[in-house]
Amino acid sequence: MKKLFAALLLAGPLLAGCEKYSNPAPDFTVTADQTTVKVGTTVNFNLTGKVDNLLFYSGEAGRNFDLRNNYSQSDGVPEMQFLSTVAAATVPTPAPVPAPTVVGTQNLRVLVSTDFDGQTTTGGGYDSVSVRKATWTDITSRFTLSATANNLSSGVVNLNDFKVAGKLTYIAFRYVSVAPLATSIQRAWTISTFQVRTRFPNSVVYTNANTNTESGFSIFNFKGLPNTWVSAATLTHTAPATTAPADDDWAISKGFDFTKVNSDAAGGIKVKAQGLIDPLPPVYSYKYNTPGTYKAVFYGQSGDINSQKELVREVMITVTP
């Protein structure tokens, strides 16, 4: 009994200590030595107080605290571009054959769909029946296609009229030819550096696809053998032989979400990432290189794995030319 009483006496202070312990909330202040500066001038933020972890968001594109959890917004403008190369260009022009069933430079068509359901097959790739059911708009005339030059730029083309809320946008390259005459040679095409981007206000750019590989092209050979699109680092379609039948081959990209943006969560700059026993640095310095008005944010967290407490301090900074 005496031993039990002694053990309780010894444990008492430890239990009392545990009951009194609580995770301290972050408590810090931020002031700037100047809030209106010229481009290239360093702003010194004076820091006091205690906090476990502290991140700085400058307010610039990619470092906007308010967009750290933002993955979509509706005010982006999508655009597309690519390089094209053509070969085997000596083709007689049948007259007249309506597009897209013509030879020559017009045997390549660029199409867009916003109602394609993206249905896939068990073996991978899109379902060909779904491709046929979808509405495809021909936008070939918006692009500059190669006639004799290699790697000719298509120009940057605005696709804002194909941005539909809640819908993905699919882009297709269609190779169509008539049955060649005995002396005709169909065109061969190479598409490279295929890029799709969405530009948002404040110079924010989301890259939907930066290469042919990232575009995830699926291939369909609806008519004609053996030539078809081949998707790798480039998108290529070889020229059918002079005796080959009419050809109709498609290469369709993955679906693009033109409301998608990068989160700025990774844009926080680490100011402090140690325990409360280590003081804040007294000054954090930052230089703005572009004119504008920015909300500089210091985001602090304290606590442990079971309980995190947050504190946000904001300073408006105006940067003049």
C-alpha cells in the first residue's frame, strides 16, 4: 500500500504537467519598411513573434496565397499551335472535290469536338463508334500548314469558342485522301511540337499539353490500309502508294479542360521551418521585378500532427515602373 501511494505521488506532477500542456497558437507580426517601391527595389519585411512554420507568398503569378487551393476558373483563353512538315507533294488536283476528301495540301484537316464522350474500349484507346457519333468542327483554315517548308509554324490559334462549361475539348488531325490515280502521290505529314495552353488574367498560363506525347493521341484507321497515323515524339502519316485505296485516318488527343489552372500551393517561399524554440528571422527581404499591386502574405502554422493552428498576416505592396 505504501509503495502504491508513493508511486501516485511521483506520477502526480507528470500527470499535472500533461494536463496543463497545450499547443501554442502562432503569434507573430509583420511590417514592411516601405509599401510603395520601384521595380527592382528590395522590400524588407520586419518579423517578430513565434511560429513553428512560416511561408511567404509574394502575390505574384504562381505565388498568390488566395490561389493556393484553386484548381479551376472560368476566365481563361485556350490556344493551340504546332509545327507541320509535308512531303511527297507532287499530287494532281482533282476538281472539284469538297473538303475534306481532297488530295494535295488539303488532305490534312484539323477538327475540334466538345461533345465527344471520350468513351474508351477494353483494349485501350477511344471507341470508334463514339468518334463517329461526336460533332466535329473543321478549323483547318485557322492554321498555316506546310506546303514546301519543313517544321512550319501553324501560328497561335485562339480556341475560346470551344470552351464549354463542364465539357472537355478534343482535338483531332484527320488524314483523308481520294483513291490515287496511277501517277499520283498522296501527301505525307509530320506534326510536331503540339502545344495547348490556357491563358488566364494576371499572366497566369496553364499548360494543357506541351508535346505530342503529353497530348495522348489515339489512332483510328477508318479506311485504307496499311498507312495510318503513328503517334510518338511526333505525329506522322506516311504517303500511301500510288495504287492504294482511299484513306481516312484520325489521331485524337486527350480531352482538355480549359478551366483548369495550376494551384499556387507550391509558390510559398519557406521563411522558417523549425520549432518554437528557434526565433523568427528579424527581417525577410524580397524584390519585385514587375509593376503592379501585390498582396504579400505570411502564412504561419504551429502545433503538432494532431492539432495545427494558423495565422495569416497581409501587407499590400505597390510596385511602380
